[in-house]
Amino acid sequence: MLLIECVLLLFAANGAPVIARKLFLHDFDFPVDGYHRFSDGNRVFGESKTWRGVFTSIAACMVLACVLQLSWLFGCVIALRAMLGDLLSSFAKRRLEMPSSARCSGVDQLPEAIIPGLFVVIFFEVSLTVALSSALVFVAGDILLSPILFKLGLRKVPY
């Protein structure tokens, strides 16, 4: 059952910022990198990584964790780790000189699924199989659901 719960938390962590962007438009969308540039001249993370996204991800995962009868702290830590993975993938994409929201399958999904998965394995003694399975289910689900969310107007791009 923890596999399903972890996948749901990953989707909440990933989906909450998308929904918040639709609800709040440009309110509270201050970028995590504060518009700073790395030594290569590119933004550190890019315009689509905002504090609003980080905070809504954390809030959504905390609430969902409670609904799933898990600790709110567990949900918070999963969201923080997922956002760390998301920031790492954005950082990597900026170093590759890819623009914000550019498609990079695998790089877009794996860090935000594997980093929380490793946390669950280490601190909750969940099997590596469960953690990797939840990461793979999340990646597959994200790739399959993104075009649908785009058609519904929830995503800016169809991937």
C-alpha cells in the first residue's frame, strides 16, 4: 500500500505548483533563484521554479499525507525532497542551455521521484523495490498524463 501512497504524494508534489499557477496567475510567483545567474550566464533554475510552487507542493503533500493517514511531517519531507529533485533537474537543464519548460524526458521526472524514494528507503525501511517502483510509476504517469493536462489547460506544454 505504501507504493500507492508514495506515488500519490509524488503526483501531489508535482501537480500542486501547476494548479497554483492557474489559480494565482502571477501572484506570489517569485523565482527560487531570485533571478540570479550561474557562472555560465544562465539563470540558476529558471523562471518556472517559484517559491509559490515549493510552498504549495509542501502544503498539498502535508494535507494528502494526513488524508492517507500518514504523518504530515512525512508528506512535508516527501514534498521537500521532490522539490529538491525538481530544482536539480532545472539546474541541469539550464547548464545544458535548455530554456525553462523545455522537454528533457527522464531528467524532468527522475530526480523528483528518486530523491524522495531514497529518503523513504533510508528512514522508513521501505524496500528499494517499492521506492524504485513508485519512481517508475510516477515517471510513466507523468509522461502519460501531461498531454491530457495540457489539453485541459492545466499545463503550459504538452509534456
